[in-house]
Amino acid sequence: EIVLTQSPGTLSLSPGERASLSCRASQSISSRYLAWYQQKPGQAPRLLIYGASSRATGIPDRFSGSGSGTDFTLTISRLEPEDFAVYYCQQYGDSPALTFGGGTKVDIK
Amino acid sequence: QLQLQESGPGLVKPSETLSLTCTVSGGSISSRSHYWGWIRQPPGKGLEWIGSIYYSGITYYTPSLKSRVTISVDTSKNQFSLKLSSVTAADTALYYCARQSTDWNLDYWGQGTLVTVSS
């Protein structure tokens, strides 16, 4: 089973700052099967990025995804107040198995 | 607008079977472009995929739960269901249903339903 490790566990930033979240896979995965989600308290996760770099419908362009192989990054160019949340990466691999990373919490500094 | 809604008991006794249903509205569960999945989240913890089903009945399960999980689909009711047997306190979680693309991302989610395992 492929393990996704997200870092840092918590990122403390101010509105307007740039956020870079890392997702590292225990073995190489296809970019096609790498996604990112945002989850706010009391809400279901929301798909942000699929295929490593494609924004889902309605997602603002301040969110971008990049990476390949084992290293992937979600970047929020300028944090808005509504962006403070927990972010998860997710991949599909052999087994078949869909797995999530442990999450990165972006909180207000 | 596609909507998914989970339903089922919020309290299940240890060793019994957890049963949940997801009702899909605003779209057809018989879509050939999508699967339908269950995901859970223990309180204060991360997300765990349980399994997915295609409208034809093809299923995929996470290896760690495979021996206890059954996912089924009822296309006439536009619903799919989850059964998890022999539950313990470790199965206490918020259970979500979601639509899954053929690239295995989850683009529509239900609001989630909390299931507590306790006597």
C-alpha cells in the first residue's frame, strides 16, 4: 500500500501570505491519480485539485498543484480568510486502494 | 446539482453490523463515468477510504476492512449502501458517501453521518 506523508502538520500563516503544502508518496505514483481536498470544521471535504494540477470546478486560481513521481505540492498564492482549513492529499494505486495523507492544518498566525 | 445524503442508525452496539444508505439526487447512479464510494473519519482524525462500487455492482474495498465490508447498489432507488460487520469502538466515525471519478478522485460528497459504536 502506498503511504502519503504530508508536511508540515500545521502551517501558521497570516492572510495574504503564500502557503506551500507538501505530499510525499512512499513510491512513485501517476500524477493522474493525485488529488487535493480542503476540509473546514463541520464540513465534508471539498475537491480542490485533481490530476495533480487541474483545478476542480469553481476553485479559485490562487490554488495550484504541482509535482510528479513521489513529491507533490499544493500552493495557495495569497491566503484568504476562508482558506484556513485542513488540506488532504489523496492517491489511487494498486490493490486497488485509495489512500489519503494525514493532512496539513493551515491556521491563522 | 448532484446531492448525496447518508442515512442510517447513529448508534450501533459492539459486534453488530453497521448499515448506512446513500441516496443520490440530481443525477443518475447508473452513470458510466463514475463510481460511488464510502469514506470515514474518526473524530478529530483523518480520512479513510472504505470502498467503492460501480453501477454494475463491481466493488473495490480497502484491504484492512475487506473481510467486514459489503457495498451494494440499488439503481432503481438511486441508492448505494454500506454494511460493516462485527463493529468495535474503533469503527466510531463520521461516515461520508461520495461520487468518485474514473480517475479515483471524489468530487461530490454527502454531509456525513456520525456513527457511534457503544453498548
